[in-house]
Amino acid sequence: MKIFVHKTLRAFLVALSLSAGAFVATAPLQPAMAQARALPDFTDLVDQVGPSVVNIRTMEKVVARQPGAQGDEDMMEFFRRFGIPMPNVPGNPRQVPRQNKPQQEEEQPRGVGSGFILTADGFIMTNAHVVDGADEVLVTLTDKREFKAKIIGTDKRTDVAVVKIEATGLPAVKVGDVSRLRVGEWVMAIGSPFGLESTVTAGIVSAKQRDTGDFLPFIQTDVAINPGNSGGPLINMRGEVVGINSQIYSRSGGFMGISFAIPMDEAVRVSDQLRSSGRVSRGRIGVQIEQVNKDVAESIGLGKSVGAMVRGVEAGSPAEKAGIEAGDIITRFDGKVIEKSSDLPRMVGGTKPGTKSTITVFRRGTSKDLSITIAEVEADKPSVKTSSRDEKPKASAAGQAVGLSVSELTDVQKKELKVKGGVKVDSAVDAAARAGLREGDVILALANVDVLSVKEFEAALAKHDKTKPLPVLIRRGELAQFVIIKPAR
């Protein structure tokens, strides 16, 4: 009985261990298989979009060096130095005067980039910097056919270019909706890094609306982009082009995990204009702007640090005609909120010149709508220097509590600055100096109250709560800005 029980128990344990072993062996396979199925497969996308991606080579004409020319010069210098008669050698400039030798031009490779077919009849999109300055553009398709391309137009501001080849029935790309693109989404690039054609790399969208100081808000990715990828497409998992690979962040010149693509909606708008007229027409209103910081927003009653603060208004510009003033905060353009200052030039630039638009400004604690007619972008006008010629103004010791001494503006100064009034800072010490005020600044407003004279300056200062920060709108040179004088603690 004892032995029977032992054998039975042993058989049970063996069976249990076998089943447990089977469980251990098979259990991890299920999530692993599920994970493998969840990983993206780019093979179909490559087959679908690959034929639409092209290699772009550019050539430039250079003056061909005359054979032996440099050697002849060196030899002549040698014989001159040592007083030795020149030997009779082929190519001797004494035998054939150099000025009679015609200069010849030859084409040399200039660079390599990428592009993609926009339309079946041969319009191709790429980066402006890929074809800029090229004397000849050569486009190679994936089927190894090569064409000479004509540059239809380039736009350096957005770095978009359109070239045309004489061909039909080409496989054009599908353009995707950038607004549907999400951070973390898988994307793929095809291009010719270092001249290696049809190279595929992949990654995810790292950020959208990335402001790098350029005109466009870029799509940031971690897709490997290297020299030669420029102008190639950024493709989503639906096989649609959502961007043009344009820039990388690098300290070495090679890929370091951060790359930028031009959003396709912006690129298409530019390409449409390039194809129709060969150039891009942009709107302008004639203001200099800067970002509104948190301290300024809170002190003037704006609340959040949104909008674009107007630092200066060009004479005769649409902004001046519309009544926009230095110190205004532009919060909306045609009803669209200006979240940051860089939003404004993009919105205005994308508006057709001649269009009547509405701009909402926040001024002295209240918002108002102004009607404005958009002009076309033109060269910036030189700034006007203020003159010191005029009678000496009457000085005032107002503002000593905050470290300011101010005086009246003369009529000449008002005319040159194009302001109705204000007071000039004669000296700034203590709290005023710490806030950044300095001699020569012109104070236009205090605590959301216009200051046209020393008397109004004193009145506004007297009404202000000394325990709260004092927002001061100043004019410095041709530009305006806010400074915050903080109360003593």
C-alpha cells in the first residue's frame, strides 16, 4: 500500500511537471507572436511608393583648366628666379600666348538629392537647396531611365522646388492629410543618402509644429536622414506623402536621431504657385513682432502668454493704415488664434495679397477688431534714425520711486518716431535699471494707460498700486517692447 501510493504520487508529479514544462515552453510564444504581428511591415509601402521616388543629380559649368597651365606658370617662375633661359617645351606660354587660348567650360557634378513624382505628366517635387545654382538637373527613375529636368520654380523660404521632365504615365504619389498625422505614428523615408539610391529608413513622428526659426512649422521625426535624402518623401502607413525631408539636427554632419520634414500641405500650396507662375506670392502687413512672455501677459491683463507683440510698425504699411500701434498684442488673425508670435507671419504669408482681413489686437486692457488689407512681401525698408536736433526739453524728476527720471519729447522727436506723444527716459536706476530701462528709451504707456506727456506719466504712476509689477511700454530705436518694473520686496 505504501509503495502503491508512492508510485501513484510519482506518476502524478511527473505528469504535473510535463504539463508545467509545456506551459513554460509555449506561454511566451503567444505574446511574442502578437508583438511580431503588431510591428509595422513596410514592404508593401515600399512596393507602392518606391517607383514614385527619384534620384536627382545636379551639374554646374566650370571653366576648364588649360592642360599644363599651372605647371607652366611654376616653371616660368623657377627659370625667372634663377636667370635661366626658358626651354622650348610644348605648352610654353611664350610659344602660344595665353590670351589667345579660348577658355572652355565643362560640366562637373555638383550634388545629389532626392525627389518624388507629383503628377503623372512629369512634375517632380524636391528641396530648393537641392537644385539651387545648378546649371543642369538630371532625374533618374527607379527603372533607370534618366531625364534632363527643367527647373519650374524654387522658393528658398520654404525650401520647396518643382522641376519638370518630359514623360507621361509616371507613378505619382498620393498626398496625405497632415492634420491627421499624430505624434508617435510610424513613418518611412525613401531617398538617396550619400548617392545610395532607393534607400528606405523608418521611424516615428517625434513632434509636430516644430519651430526651428524658419518660416514653416516642421514635422520632427527620428527617421534616419543623411546628405542625399533631401527632397525625398516622408510617408505614412497608408502610403501617403505627408512631408518633404529637408533638414537634420547634427553636430557631426551626419544623422543624430533628429530630422525635420516640410509639412506636405504647406509644400503643395507653394508648388501650386510655382507651377502656375514660377514664383510664390506672400502677404505682409508691415510689423515687427516678438513673443509675449508670461510676466508681460499677466501684468497687462492678457492672462496667458499668447499672441504676437508689435514692436514696430512700418510707415505706410497696411498695419499703419489699419491703426495697429507699437505695443499692441495681436491675438487673432481672421478669427484664428495666434498661440505664438511665429503663427502670425505664417498666417499672413499664406493670405493672398489684396485680401481684406480682420486682426484682433489687445490694447490697454481691451480687445478690438481692425480691418486690414494684405499687401505683398517686399524688401524691408531701412530704419530711420532719430535726431537729437531740437531745443532741450523740460526735465522732470517724476518716477524717482521706481528709479526713473523723464522729460518731454520734442516735436521733431515725435515726428521722427511717428508717435503722438510719450516721455523720454533721462536716467534709469534701481528698479528701472534692473528691469532693463535705459537712457534714451521713450515711454509710451504705463500700466495699460497711454502716456503722452510728463504730466500724464506722473498721473499714471500715482494711480498704480506700488505693491504690484508695473508694465511699461517703451520705444527703443524703431522697435517697441514691454518691460516689467517689479516692486521692492
